[in-house]
Amino acid sequence: MQPDAISLVLAAVVAWLAIGALGIAGLRKLRFVSRVLFPAGAGVGIALAVVAFLAIGAPANAVVLPFGLPDLPFHLRIDALSSFFLVLLGAVSAAISLFSAGYFRSSEGTPPGLICFQYHVFLAAMALVLVADDAYAFMVAWEAMALASYFLVTTEHRIPEIRRAGFLYLLIAHVGAIGILLCFGVLQGGSGDYTFAGMRAATLSPAWASIGFFLALFGFGAKAGILPLHVWLPEAHPAAPSPVSALMSGVMLKTAIYGLLRVAFDLLQLQLWWWGVVALAFGLVTALFGVIFAAAQTDMKRLLAYSSIENIGIIVSGIGLAILFKAYDKPTLAAIALTAALYHALNHAFFKSLLFLATGAVLHATHERSLGKLGGLIHRMPWVAWLALVGTLAIAGLPPLNGFVSEWLLLQAFLFTPTLPQSFVNMLVPIAAAALVLAAALAAYVMVKFYGVIFLGRPREANLAYAKDAGKHERLALSLLAAGCVLLGIFPGFVIQTLDPVNVLLVGSAVGEAAGNWLMLAPFGEDRSSYSPLIVLVVIVAVVLVTMQVVHRYYHGRVRRADPWDCGYPLQTPRMQDTAEGFGQPVRQVFEPFFRIERALPTPFDAKPRYQVDASDPWWHWIYVPVARAAELAARFVGLIQQGRISVYLTYSFVTLLALLFLVR
């Protein structure tokens, strides 16, 4: 008998857990962990991606495991939506596992076997989240994912800043988990049936359905990094090892997107138009805020963390637009918007993982995260530099790479929105399209800064001369992700047709044939708008070849090496180059209201002239600092009644007993 897809997914989960257990068995056996276990984990990821890809168009199948509570076993189910995200998990985690085999080659701090255990438990928990079919199984897997990722973030737990980042991440994760738990409580509709099938069958009033949706937006938004619950991302990503940062940004954030889609389109049987407006607004504000703050960063991993916030905002805005269209009974438009959101989720998983791994290679070679101390690494680390360039161009949204396709498709959904019943929505949609274009343009600006300051120019520190290129495992992993960015950009028709079963499941419509063929992408007809990545690629290659031929003919075949143009300053020093702070200053100046800026101005009594500008996240001071102060005041009040005397506590108990007797008499 041929095993079904859910059984094979469970086999992959068991294999990852077994690899983690072997990591504990070989706790400090570095070679065994790096040369055997992490590559084995990569193999499991590839197998999972293949199984899930074949299951996207297949009928859903489920299994019930006799685990958990006596009357509440684990219900697991795989359908088109979970299959798509399992493909994302398996493919991206395979490359990251391969990179980890070379990255964790030196034993510092946490034993490598323990990292291997936490890492593969993290992978297994994410896979279980994607196939859970009841609230209990989902929450168990969700909490296991949060705890495993917390321990990975705090790998270097001896550093106070890393412990603080881990605590903040765990706090926000559990605040979000409370929202998800309450959401499931609403969705069961008083039936007491917490399986997803029971939630689908429950009949909810529009008011209760709205409460359930916004609890889901809050709970999953905390994990995804939607404003104002984003504050953990810029702290946790720099604290974690680079492969963990890649896995969290590339894959874990997408489990939150999966949860939001599952609730909004599958478990809830109605969609209201204003849900879409709220999700669209939150998504675009998140995207703009993320990219503006990314432009001001001088830490390369914090820059990528804010960039992840921006991309999550784009994905959520696409989901909001799909909800809006489905509420107005326009399933084809809803399918196009949803396709753009899912496509961008897949694209972000590839190019953001590629960039986080590239920064990991740079960090390993230079032991430096500050952009102000890097530069010129294209000569010392050519493999990393050229492969990172692919990810940089992709995230900047330049054709013919994958980042352009999904953003272009989402923009088409905005631009070709028909007249809708609410005039407010008709006014909002073009503003949202303009905001999307602005976010995409600023993202390109940020990526020029990111790549140029790290890899181009001259080394800003003497120790960069000793930097070495990445090893063979890291090169192969980066190459696989870069190839994914290229292929996903050149063959969008194949990706869109693959996503059709997901669209049919969630919005009841497909866009594969309407979007065009493998050569031309035209979701609204070739006479209105179209895009051909292959033609763009051919034109780019032709222009480059013709330019090279003209240059060689003009110089009669003579080629010489010379220093690049030095702006008329042949004796300039590396400190005279443009810096990360200087590059981001125009954006910080234009969008100054978005920042909380503190300036330290020079005084006549300073030993040395100084001028310091600190641009911090205003959400800390608008929300989190007041909440922390309120919690501190509450703790002090509670401390007042902690007298430490038994007689006082007996009095409290007696008064409480009298109050209860009075209330329930």
C-alpha cells in the first residue's frame, strides 16, 4: 500500500526529531554534528518539499494520533494550503541546514549537539503547525516552535543583550499565543468542538466572526511582526546565529501568515469588506515603517530584520485586498491578490534567507556586524558577494528576479480594481497602490546601501584584509537559494499554476490560465498589462553583450586594469567613503516624524567636539514604555500587601471567604 502524504510528512517530522536526539547523544562531537546531522536534516527537508509539492493538487487527507489529552487526540490534516507552506519549509530549510553544516564548524558557547537538537525540534514543530487540524494540536506545536526558537535565539546566552532579546521575543510570542487561543475559543461557537472541521461547521454572527478575525490578526500578527507588535524582530534577529535568523525570517514568519490565511479564508465562513480594509491598512503601514527604519540602520542584521517587517507588510496588504475582493464577490480578483501574497511569501523566504546567510558568512569572516566597519569584501569574498548580489537585486524588486514578479502582480491587482460599492474603499485603493510603490522604491534604496557599504568600495578596517570566502557547504547553500530567486522570477506562470489549488480552496477561483502562459504574464489581458521575464532577461543579456563588444572594438581589443574613478582625490582614505549613516541620512531627514530622534550637541566644555544622533523606534515610547511603567506600579502595589506575616495572610483569606460567601449565597 502506498503511503499517503500526511504519513510521509509525519515521517519527516520523526526524522527531524531523531536527528535532534542524535545531536544530544553526540553533544560535543563537532564533526559528527556538522558533517552528518545537519546534511541529513537538509535531505529530510528536500524530501518533505517533494512530498508536499506532489500533494498540492491532491485531495486532502487526515490522520488522528492517540496523543494529547484523553478526550482530545491530535488531529492532523494536509491540504493545498498546508502543502504549499510545507514546500516552502522543506526547500528553504534544506539550504539553511546545508549552510549550518559549515557555519557551526567551530564550537563556541553552546555545544553544537544542543544547537542541532533545538534546530531540528524547531523544524519539526513548524511542520506540525502546518498540518495541525485542531486547536489543541496547533497550540502544542505553536508553543514548541516558540520555545525551540527562543533557545536558538539565546545561543550566546552569556551576553546580557542576547538574553534581553530572547526574553522580549518570548514575551511577545506568548502575548500573541493568548490571542490565538482566544480566537479558537470564539471560532468553536459554543459547540465545544475544537477541531478545525467543527469550527468550519460553526455558525457565527458577524460580530463574533469579526472578534475571531481580529484576535487572529493580533495573535498571528505578533509572530509575523505587524505593527505595533514588531519590536521583537530587530532585537531577536541580530541576537540569533545567522542560520537561525534566516530560518526565523524566511520560514517562521510564514507560519503566522499561514495561520492568518487558515482562519480568515477557511475556518471563518464569511468575510466582511472592512476586515480587508483594516488588514490592508495595517499591512501598508507596516511595510512603509519597516523600510523607512531599515534605511536608518547601521547594523546589517537589524537592517534585514526591518526589511522583513516591510515584506510581511506587503504580504498582509495582499491578504487584505483578497479579503476585500472576496467580500464583494469578485473571486477572480481575490485569487489574483491572494496569489500575489503567497508568491511574495515564497519569494521572501528565498531572498531573505539568502541575505541572512550571506551576512552570516560576512560575520564569520570579519566578526563585525556594523556597516561602518565593513567594505570592499567583494575582493576577499567573491562567492558570497556575487551570490548576495542576486538576493539584493531580488529583494529590491528588479526584473527578471522573483521579487519583481510578486510585487508587480500585487500592483496590478490594485491598479485594475473595479468600482466598488463603498466610496471610501474606492478612494483608499489608489492611495494603497501609491504606498506600495513608495515602499518598493525605498526598498531598492535600502538594498543599494546594504550591498554597496558591505561589498564595494575600500575596506574600512585593517582586519578585513584577512577575511576569507565561505566554505563549500555555505557556497552550495547560497547557490541553491540564488538559483531559486532566478527560477522563481523567470517562470512565474509555473508558480501561479501551482498556487491554483490553494486559490480554489480559499477563494473558490483559479487564475492560472487567465494569467497567461509560460512566456507572458498577463493577469488582466495582454492588451491591458503584461510582463515577460524571459524577454526581459534576453534583452538584458543582449545589452550587456553588445556593450562589451562595442567597448572591445573601440579599444581594439586592448584591455588594461586601472583603479576606479576616485572623484579627483587619488590620496583619499577609506574614511572618506560614503558611510551607512550618511547614506541613510536623506531618508531619515525626510521621514523624521517616523523616528524618535535624540541629539547630543557639542558644548564649549567638551574635551573633543561631538555630535550624536540617536533615531529610535517610537513605538517603544508610545506603547511599551508606558505598559512597562504601569506593570511596575502594579508590582509595587502588590508588594505593599506582601507583609510576610501569617496573621495578615490569614486575614486576607478570611476576607476573601466572606466575599465569596456573600456573592454566591
